[in-house]
Amino acid sequence: MATTIRFEEQVEIPLGLGTLAEFRAWATSDAFPEQGRIDYLSGSIEVDMSPEDLFCHGALKVELIRVLSQRVKSQGLGHLFTDRTRVSVPAAELSVEPDIVFLSTEARSSGRVRLVPKERGRPGRYVELEGPPDLVVEIVSDASVTKDTRRLPEAYARARIPEFWLADARGSELVFRIHHLAESAYVPAATDAEGFQRSPVFGALFRLDGRRDEQGEWVFDLREKDA
């Protein structure tokens, strides 16, 4: 009888992961793969082993992190996380690794989000956020268009994550949208005359600019101004 599913000779998923709790136990264990992105969405395990595009994904993520991390640190807002940060929200049957995650000091101190330690780990060593963080960011890739633009936003809304950012630099036009949670779904933020969109989570407005360098590759600038 089969005991695992082998994916592209790189990932083995144990059979019998029928619940979110079982998936989370595997995802925070030493047996969990160190490469690829593996998410759990409402009973479905989704695996993405495709490499990140250097400019459309990697360079864009670096720019977002550069600006947001400076704001978070300078204002003492909380913590900004990126790759391999697992976010689990049991009420929404969700366990994912977004491109960027912001956890405010308030979300942690109020108990809305709990830091989960690694099994048998030392004090202060954590591997998972349990509960809805303040913000998640997804950067669209060729292998995850429908997931990034439909399934994940719907799941994040069910998880009651207040703000969701989506960026897509795969085409000739750069797409950047800030979404606010309204009741059970996200609504796009309004754009002002200068092209800035409001982020209530950060108390600021942001605009993502993109241009091509002399080699024709993307160069990004995340602009910000206080609300």
C-alpha cells in the first residue's frame, strides 16, 4: 500500500493528511521539504515547485520588503516576514506561505495571532503564525495565476486578514493592487490623483512604479506617503 506521494522527484507528501491539523503537524516537522511552496486550502494540498522569476518576482519582492521593512522598523509597528513563513488559520481551513507577511504588535499582544514554536525547539524559536496577520502579499507567477488571483484572495478573506496586496509584473504593464477586507470579501482600494492607494494597516498610501533598465529588465520603486 502506498504511503507517500512523490512530486517531481523533489517532494514526498505523506498519504493520510486528511485534516488541517495533520497537515500542520507535518509542515512544522523535520520531514517537511525545504524547497517549493506547499499550501493547504480547504482540504486541498497545493504544491508549486517552479523557480521564482529573477525580475518579475524576486526583484519585485525585494523592493516591497525594502520599503515596508523600513517603515515597520522605524515606527515600531511589529514584524515583517517573507519566504517560508507559514500562516495557519484553523477557522478558515488555511495553512499557507505568502510572499510577504506583516504581523503587528497589536495582533500578537491581543492574542489574535499566536507564534507556534518548533516541536522540541528552544525558547524563542518559532515556525508558524496561527491566526490572521494584518497583511499578506502575493506576487503572481506563471504557475499560480488562478491561485494568486482567485483561490488565495478568497481564502484570505475567509481567514479575516484585514489587507491583501497583489502584484504582477509578468506582462508589459505593471499591476499593483491594495485590497481591504469588507465583510466577507476584498474590495480594491481607491486610487488618488497621483496613483497612490491607501493602506489602513500602515496608515499610509503606496504606489508601485516600474521601469525598464538598459538591458530591458524591470526596476521597481515602491513610493509611499503618509495618509
